[in-house]
Amino acid sequence: MKKIEEKALVFSTFTSVLLSFVVVLGAVAIVTLKTKQNRDYDEKWKDYDECGV
């Protein structure tokens, strides 16, 4: 009975760590993509900064 409980605990811990890792990677990907989009947008419109529009 203890073997089954230990396996369940190891599986639960592994699953929790894996899901946490996926969430962190997702957050980093979102921040990276948003930063790239903002940089591209700023680059596109930088010539118009001084025209007064």
C-alpha cells in the first residue's frame, strides 16, 4: 500500500512541477511577444514623431 501512495505522490509532484513550468514558459512567451510587437510598432511610426500629428 505504501508503494502505491509513494508513486501517487511522485506523480502528483511531477505533474505540479511540469504544469508550473508550462505556465512560466507561457508567461515568458507572452511578455516576449508583446515586447517585440511594441518595438515593431514604435519602429514603424518613429518617422512620424516629429510631424506634429
